[in-house]
Amino acid sequence: MATKEGVLAALKASDDYVSGEWISETLGVSRMAVNKAIRALQAGGYEIEAVNRLGYRLLSGPDLLTKEEIAAYLKEERMERVLCLSTTPSTNLKLSELAYEGAPDGQVVIADEQTKGRGRRGRGFVSPKGKGIYLSYLMRRKETPEAVSEITAWTAAAMIRAIESCLSARVSVKWVNDLIMNRKKIAGILTELSVESESRQIQSLIIGIGINVNEEREEFPEELQTMAGSILSETGQQVKRAELAAQMIRALDKMNRDFPLQKEEYLRLYRERSLILGESISLSGAEMTGEPVKALAINEDFSLKIQYENSGRTEDIRSGEVSVRGLYGYI
Ligand code: BTN
């Protein structure tokens, strides 16, 4: 561990003052090196109080999404499969390159900024620096694509749990993969598969999650302002991104172990938090007749049961995008 990280870890481990002498002995470095590390941390935005004969005390830290910050919440061995980048075009893209080079199951890529964040249906995902969490997770699976088609919905349920463990607010889901707070989209999920064409076996399954954490409402591009929100703008609560990122990794590791046998827990939560049931909806990207449609239920396989309001005919929908009147300003 570098001296700066060691000093930070020592300060974080105590609510009280920590003497410079103790830190230098514990880390096996000189007092001068400790002083230098303290100055570097202060320059990086950490508020550290220094009192004669008592030592140093950490008062507050910046909301960084670095490996050192996330490491405060996860075991050292878990951190071996976590790559943190300050900027990258897309964490899904970076992770697919690592997967091709042989990255292990559970490998994570996190970025503080994405310059070409990818969303569903070829859209982009706005990913400004210092504001959100852009995280991709690799699942090594030998199944066929059909066998993992539910994974995006499982991930939505896992992320509801992760977010709610860091704040007191309720997160909902708009089928199939938008997380909603206060009727605004605060997070999206994009699952990307690479499949060997002959065997139909999955080579890599990458789950990408983008959460808006710290944006003020007016910071979103104008065309997104009616529909997009962040945890801060919708709840007024400040969440430490490093802590939330660690909770996301924990929840994804659990889901990776649970899939596919422990479905009940994920399905129950998904159904319970589903916003669109009973609503009149419109669907895009699916075969539609133009007849008014109601969302009836989430089926066992997370597909959506809809009912045509004129004929009463029902149908199960596996893909497409739902719009609900009144939900983020009707889209
Ligand atoms: C959507 O709502 O359309 C899905 C958005 C998914 C965004 C995440 S951010 C991390 C990962 N990397 C990407 O380029 N996209 C996903």
C-alpha cells in the first residue's frame, strides 16, 4: 500500500486523533513521509485537523470514487477484481476488452466519468465527472442467451436493495430496467452479451449500471430535465459514492451466487416495486396494433403481461419500452 493510502486508512480507522509517530511506525515509513502524505491528502480535499501532541484527525473527505475510497468498505481480496478509472469512453466497453483478455468472473470496472456512455437501443448515457456511478460487472456463464434473459430484471432488484441500504427512500422500477425515484429516472441498466455463434454459448455477460447520484436538477441536459433525476435531486440526501459502489458490488456478487436458483426473492421485490401495473401504457419497440393497452402483471420470467383494453385479449411482452402517462412528464 502506498504511504498516502496507508495514512488515509489509518485516519479512517479511528474517530479520534492518531499520532504521526504511531502512523509512521505502523506503516514503516518516516515521519517526514507521513507529513507529506497528510499535505497531499489535504490538497486532494480531505479536511484533516492537526493538533500538537495529539496528532491527526480526519474531519471530512471529498466524494471520490477511487479504489482507496471503495476499499474502505470491501475486503482487500475483493478489491483485486475492481478496476477504477477516472475517465473512460464506456465501462461496458472497457470490461468487454478485459473479458476478451481473460478477466475473471466478478471483475468490475468503475469510472468517475464516461465520455461515450452507452444506453439501451443505441442511445447514449450522460455520465458527467464526479456526479454518478458508472459500473460494469462481468459474469462468466456457460449458458445460452435465453437462459440469462432475466438477468437485467434481477439486477434491477439487486440495485434497489443496494441503493436503499445507503439512504432512507424508496426506489421503484419501470419495466424492465429503469430505476425511479419520485417519478424520475435515477438509474439505468444495460446488459451486453457476447455469444459464440456456433455453440450459442455465452463468452461474456456484462451488466452495466449507471446511477445519477449528485446532480442538481438543472445540471441535466435540457431535453432530459423532465425525466431524469438523481438521488440528491429527488431525495435531498447526500450519498457517499464509494459506499454505494461497494454496496452495488456486494449486491451483484450475491446475485451472481443466487442466479438462477434463488429467483423468488428478486421476483417478489421486482413485483412489489413495479410502477406500471394497472396503468394504461404505450409500448415502443414492440409489435403494437395501436389499441389502448394496460399493464397487468409481471410474469414468473419477468416478462410483462399486457391487456388490450378494447378486445380484452392478453399478451406477454419480453422486450420493448413502456411509457406511462404522468411518469416523468409522459414520454
Ligand atoms: C439505459 O438506461 O438506457 C441504460 C444505461 C446504462 C448505463 C451504464 S453506465 C455503466 C455502463 N457503461 C455504459 O456505457 N453503459 C452502462
